Amino acid sequence: MSGRRPLIAGNWKMHKTCDEAVKTAQTLARSIPPAGDTEVMIAPPFTALAQVFDVIKNSPIELGAQNLHWKNQGAYTGEISAAMLKSTGCGYAIIGHSERRQFFGETDATVNLRIKAAIAHSLNPVLCVGETEEERDAEATFKILDRQVNKGLEGLVADQLPDLVIAYEPVWAIGTGKTATIDQAQEAHWFIRSLVEKRFGNPLANCLRILYGGSVKPNNISDLMTMADVDGALVGGASLEAETFIQIVSY
Ligand code: PGA
């Protein structure tokens, strides 16, 4: 892993009321050792961010948002801005998750606007990319990754992206129990790193953390983490139970 600090992130998606979120966060805060080798981030729903931050603020756990809008404020009913997220204690923002792309009309262009807004407010973006099953079958995986990475980061320069994280999440592996093989993950991660190197140069590509996402569980995390370009995981379903997530974090 070439000295990059691993990051394990839990994406709670549309799960947990405030009380449920606080309880899970309390268990995590009690169990995750300070100054561990692995950085840990959780992304609760918007409604629970502030309360969860209260629970984890003196722990090593970082807070992340699952999405944001690119405008600072305005008449955008139902949307949440980067400044609002920052004020709850968020340090990270997940952007361009495949569920946003599939179900909510997210495009590479809006992903790019969101990334820029996150950076402008010192939120570390976690840019999600990944191919569908049809795209993999059609051998278009690299083409899709190239487009999603390059368009998602359009107009940005290396100096703006020191804390960029990219999550490779093959759509066919999300919530399906079908994990990519460690070789498929490594190949895609290596390709993403080479795209970033070509575009932004070697120093950024070297420190870029690339997370794997898609049915990560306690029984597959350690194998994934042996791969040279896998720097952590973005965990959905298996992050909802504190005990299971703790097992993944201590892979
Ligand atoms: P999963 O979700 O772990 O439930 O497959 C991963 C994700 O969507 O980030």
C-alpha cells in the first residue's frame, strides 16, 4: 500500500433514525482505538449528522456526508450545501455514488460541480466510480472509468486535490453479495491510479487513496487489502451493524 493510510468508510445510505444512528455511533466510538493504523469514516443520513458528530467528535472516527448540492444556498428545496455539511462536523463527502447516478439523475457534469463545491468548503471528496454489469460484459470497464474520473475531475488541478479519495464500486457488486475478485479490484484500481497519474502527475497519484466498494464483508476485507492499489473500502450493508463494521475496520 506504499505508505498510504488505509481508509475504511461506512455508508449508511437511507438507514437509521437519529436514535438508531446515535446508538451505532456510540458503539463505534467506544470500540475503535485512537490513533489506529486505519482511518475510519461513517456517513449517516443528513438528519443524523449533527447528533452523530456529537458522539464521535472526541473519537478518531471522521464524519462524512452522502451527497451535497453545489450551490452555497438558495431556493433549492430539499438540497443540502457544503457549508451546511461543514457546520455539522463533516470532513468528507461521498459524491457520485452509483445509486445517485442510477436513481437520481446524477451525471458526470453534476458530479464535477459537487466535487468543486466540496473542495471549496474543505470537505474531502470521495468520488465514486464504477461500471455496470452490461458495461463489464461489453469490456467497456476502462472506458467508463476513464470517463467518470476525467469528467468528474474536469477543470481541477493537483494542488486542489491533495485529499482526494476515489471509490471504485462496480455497480454489479453493490448490495448483491457478489464481490469483485481481488484481481478485478486490483486491475481497476491500478487503472484509476494510472488515469490520475496521467492527468495530475505522479505525486498525487501516489498519495491518492482508492477504496473498493461492493459487498465488502468481514470475510473478504483482508484479501482485498493485500492488493497493492487497494487502500481501503467503502462499505454499505455491512457498516450498519457496529460489530460487523468493527470487524471490517480491524481486518
Ligand atoms: P454494499 O454497498 O457494501 O452494501 O454493497 C457499498 C456501497 O454502495 O457503497
